[in-house]
Amino acid sequence: MLDSGEADTLRYQHGEWERNAGPLAKGSEKNSYRHGVFRRMKDNFTHVEMTGLFINTNRLPTEAKTNGLRAMKYPGSTLRCFAGLRN
């Protein structure tokens, strides 16, 4: 399942992260709201920040607790495709 991110604190626009000025935006820089398909990610090993995709598997809560599968994260360069769909 993909979330548009209309309520996210930050918005990925034209290859950059900027404050979401939309009417549904929530959160602050210190406590950001992040539910959209575009995610700012940080590699835990290299500490490099990147933009990736967050895709919810929409599994039942009991299955998620058992298997630990709640969502998939895709760091990568397929962002333009999804940006075109969102806009």
C-alpha cells in the first residue's frame, strides 16, 4: 500500500526535501510525521542520508508481530516514477 505523504512534515520535491506547506501537514523537524511512500533514510553503517521508497505490506497486526513484516524500504533511484504518479 502506498501513502501519498500529504500529511508528512517534509515533502520530496524536485530531488530535494523541503517543508510540506500543504493544509494536512503535521509534525515538526524534531518530531516529524513520516507515512508517505518517499522516505528520507540513513544508512546505519555509513551514516549517509538518501531518499528511498517505503511500501506498506498491509499485513494483519498478528502476522506482523509474528514475522516482523510491517513494510519494505527501498533506497534507490526509482523515485521519478513515483513522483510522477503522486503529482
